[in-house]
Amino acid sequence: MLKGLRLPLSLLLGALSAAPAAAEEAVRPRMGAVHAEARGPDVFLRFRLEGALNPELASKIETGLETAIRYDVRLYRHNAHWLWDDRIDGRRYRVAVTFDPVTREYVIAETLDGKPLARSSTRDFAEVLRRLVSRENLLVFRVGVAEPHRNLYVEVRGVFDSGYLFTIIPVDARTPWKESNRFDVRFSP
């Protein structure tokens, strides 16, 4: 009698163990809409990271620890009749937030390839969260005249620390790459 129940019992246990994994997969952060726009030789980017705002992130910011999200950005030229696309350039955009308990302000520092881009402070926690997970009008690339300028697109992924392995090794979480719309760069004469 027990032999006949082993298969359904093992299927039931397998389904129950897969349910938490599916729920965990549903809340994993991912890149939302990514939109690239060419204005002359400059490429501007608009993106949003979805599913990254959680109570752990908020408590980490409130304790005064630096909280940073890095965005890896790559520029490609699409090859319609080839196996892979040409990678033209890459950038790293980083947003870091630190809470100052004395002044009760959040300091937001933005860098592009390790170089300072902007630094500001605010008391509004909603503004901090918005700046961590989204950006508009970010100048990421300047396409040269000698570089490919037709059928281009951008890929973006978010990278942030998600915890520790064995309580001492920091582990980064990464979103899958998200592709933008295709665009052409037009040079004015």
C-alpha cells in the first residue's frame, strides 16, 4: 500500500518545495522599461529597476550604511545577418545613498565610470527611493563620427549587494540584461 503512495507523495513534496522558489522568483528585482534616445551624437537613457524596494533596503538606508545600486550599461550595433551583435562601448552608472543621523538628511551621490556625476541631499525618503531605482535623461554615450551609428541599442542591468555568504563574503544580486529600443544617431552637418 505504501509503495503506491510513494510517487504521489514525492510529487506533492516536490510541488511544495517548488512553491517557495516560484514565490521567491516572482519578487526578484528586474529592469523595467529601458528607453534610449539619440540627440545628435549623444545617447540619453531612461530606465527603472522594479522589485528592488523592500523593507531590508529601507532599514539598511535608515541605519546610515551606504546603500548603492550599480547599473551596467552597454551600447551595441545590431547585426541582422550575423550570430551576435557588435559591442561598441560600456559604462557603469552608480547611485549611492547615505543617511546622516545628525542632520537627518540623505546624501545621494551619482557616478559614471567612477567619476562624480552629481551629489545632492534631501530629507524626503520617497525621493531617495525614486533616485535609487530610476533615472531619466542620463547621458551615457557620445557616439563618434567613425563609430557605427545605425541600428543601435542599449542593454542595462542592475547590480546590488543582496547579503552575505557564510556571514563574511558579500554576495551581489544581478538583474537580467534588459534591451532598449533600436535607434540611429544622426550627425548635423
